[in-house]
Amino acid sequence: MCLNMIVILEGLSMEYIQKIENKVQELLDNESLSAAKIGRDTGLSAGMIKHLRTGYKTLDVTKFENIKKLYEYQLALEEADKE
């Protein structure tokens, strides 16, 4: 784990980290969005999204920057739903 990531995570409470994980999981569980769509919109590979969805890869071994992209994408979707 790189030093920058450790500093970022140390500044976050476990409650906030769990909130991020829950939001990302909400996105992954959303069957109305394909892995390809999520990938295109976030710049991540559809393969990575599929691996997260199937459990082949877990969030705890996913790069923080990728988790952040997925989290921000889920928040943007929720904001768009409000409008």
C-alpha cells in the first residue's frame, strides 16, 4: 500500500469507509447498469467491474482510486435521480 493511500485512509473514520463500501456495492448490485456502461462512464475496465460483481475480485484488494471513481459515480447517479 502506498504512503499516500495510508494517509488518506488514516484520515477517514471506519464509519465513513463503510459508507463508501456500501455505496460502491449498491452500484455493483444495480442490474440496470451493465459493466460496460459503468466502465465507459468511469474510465474503468468492464472486466474489473464484472470481477467485482461476481466476487472474483473484492473491494479490499481494489485500488483506492478505482473505488473512489465508483463511489463518485454512484453519488452522481443518485443526484441525477433527484432531479
